[in-house]
Amino acid sequence: MNLIVVDDEKDVEILFQQKFRKEIKTGEMQILFALNGSSALSLLESLENRNSYHILTDINMPQMTGLELLKEINSLYPELKVIMITAYSDEQNFNAAKKFGAVDYFTKPLEFNLLKTKLYHLENM
């Protein structure tokens, strides 16, 4: 499984590497990281196998919000599955995320066991 995690908080990379340590070590998972939406789009553009990635993006980021990124990804790469992550659980963001094509929506702090289950389900769709 291949993931791109987009979050402006640098410690998120360390957290994901810890929580998915076993999967990364065995080669079952590869995780790439981007600190903002623009970097994520550049990263996607550079990948030859971009269709094999799922995207996990924070909603509240400077420069380009996760919702703006979601719209761009769905416009450029409609086959990619995007999961939204936010520290603020509000109905407006949830509805916008669903409207713009997010396949799921998680609030922080992340429940990593549930996230893993959802990711493996997406992988097998």
C-alpha cells in the first residue's frame, strides 16, 4: 500500500512512521510526506505510479487548504482516493469533504487501528 500524507505539522511524519513501523519495515507500506498542498501536487505529478497511492490530508493548512487540495486532486487525478484529517470536527467541513469526493473523514487525534482498517479496505476495493 502506498500513502501520501499531507500535513503542515512536521511531527506528523514521525507519528505515522511510528504507527506504521511494522508495515514500512516489511515493505507492505510506503509513505511519502508533503507539508502543504502545493508540495503534494508536485509530488503526485512526479510519480509514475501515482494511481497506486491513497492520500491522507489535513484540512487546515496555510497556502492551500485540504479541501482545496481535494478539489485539485479530484480534477487532475479522479481515480485517487482521498481521506480528510482534521483537528476540528465540524459539520461544514465534513459536508464539503464529502461533496468534493473524500472517501472518508477522520478527526485528530487519529485512531490508528481504525485508520489501518479503512486503508486496507480501500486497498481491496
